[in-house]
Amino acid sequence: MSEAQIEAEQADTTTQTVLDVSDLRAWYGPSRALHDIALSVRTGELVTMLGRNGAGKTTTLRSIVGMVPRRSGSIIINGTQTIGLPSHRIARTGIAFCPEDRGIYASLSAEENLVLPPVVAPGGMSVEDILTLFPGLRDRMKSPGTKLSGGEQQMLAIGRILRTGARLLLLDEPTEGLAPVVVQQIGAAIADLKARGYTILMVEQNVRFASTVADRHYVIDRGQVAETFDNATLLADFDRISARLSA
Ligand code: ATP
């Protein structure tokens, strides 16, 4: 490959990179949770972070959206350096975070929960689009948050970030605690979002589920990226890799 071709390819890669994290460190009080995390996600990719409990996966997502008390390094989202920005400014770069606890307000109805987050960019899904993606929510819109099942709460939590117009979605363990049939529904919705061109970075404990939806994977261990591989590698070596991740 000529130098010009290499430069062209590098420029192309840069324009396609939606999220570029390097040297990311994060602290809770005096204790350091992340040690120089580096990862990147390109337009339309679905990338997971796998790893044991306490490895630093959630902290990485929370750091990217400015929700940890102290962090340093570089986080470039859609070309904007966000490391020094507060979370409400980070949201305006077109990113949205769906937390592990789903963050559904018990005192609000499903519908009120759905329309709560501010719209940050044009092109967000309408309530009707969201109900088409998650038909099970349609009859539950007037129900209070407390009355929703875990699966309905997860659908609502994903649905409401789709309203904001964000095209880069951070999902923290979307299948956690859900029955297999609901995991399948969530998987179908995530595959649909990928087909619509959304870019997704997802933390997932369920390696089997991750292998059905993702393009690439990062393994996080003790606050660092231990390994990275594409989904074909995971599928080809599934038993060994998943055994190591759960050991
Ligand atoms: P899990 O799947 O269990 O959530 P994880 O890989 O997402 O695991 P993190 O939640 O990011 O891991 O935790 C990374 C480290 O930071 C762990 O040692 C954890 O105990 C610590 N930690 C996480 N949240 C806090 C907090 N709010 N205050 C203090 N320490 C924390």
C-alpha cells in the first residue's frame, strides 16, 4: 500500500470513529478504578465490553458520559473532546446512556418516564416509533413505573434514550435478570437499532447474547483492556473464551 493510500485510509478511519477513548483513568475517592483504558467505536458498530464483576466496565461507560467523580485522559465523541465537559454538555454531542438499574421513576407512569429526558439532537424516535420497536409497552403506557416488569422497564429505559436523538448509545447490561424470552425481544430490538445505523457500546455479562449481536469485543480486567477480538474469533473459540470470562 502506498503512503498516500495509508494516509487516505487513516483519514477515513478518523472520520468514521464516533467514540475514541484513550488513557482513560477514573477514581472513586482515593481508589483508582480505571487504568489507561483505550477503545474506539466506529459508525454503525456494535461493540461490547465483557469481563468479570468489578472489572471496570460500568465505570468506563459512566466515565464516558461524565458521571464519575474524577477522570482523566481523552474521550472524543463525534470529533469533540469531552473529558473536561459536564454530563449535560456531553449529552449534546449525541450520546446517551442506559444504566444497569434502568433508572425508571416509580412515581411516574411509563409514558412520563419515556418523555422525561431532554431531546439533544434532531431525528430522535417518536413515541409511536418506540412503541413499534417495543410493542409490549403499548398497553403499559399509563402504568406506574413500579408496576412494570423487569423486561418492560428495560424496554422503557432503552426507548427513552432513543427519543433524545442520540445516535451513539451506551447500554449497561441490558439483559441482566431477564427471562430468555425477554432477552430475545431485547436482542431483536438491539439488532433493529444496529440495522438503522445506530452505534452501540454495550456492557454485557451474557457472552452468548453478546455473540449474537456484536461486531467486536473488548475484555476489561482490573480497570484495563485485557484483550480485544472480533465476533468471528469469539464464535470460533466460544467455550474457551466464555469459560475464561466467568472463571
Ligand atoms: P459489575 O458488572 O459488577 O458492575 P463492572 O465491571 O461494571 O462490574 P464497576 O462497577 O465499573 O465494574 O467497578 C469497578 C471498580 O470500581 C470495582 O472495584 C468497584 O468496587 C468500584 N466501584 C464501582 N462503583 C463505585 C462507587 N460508586 N464507589 C466506590 N467504588 C466503586
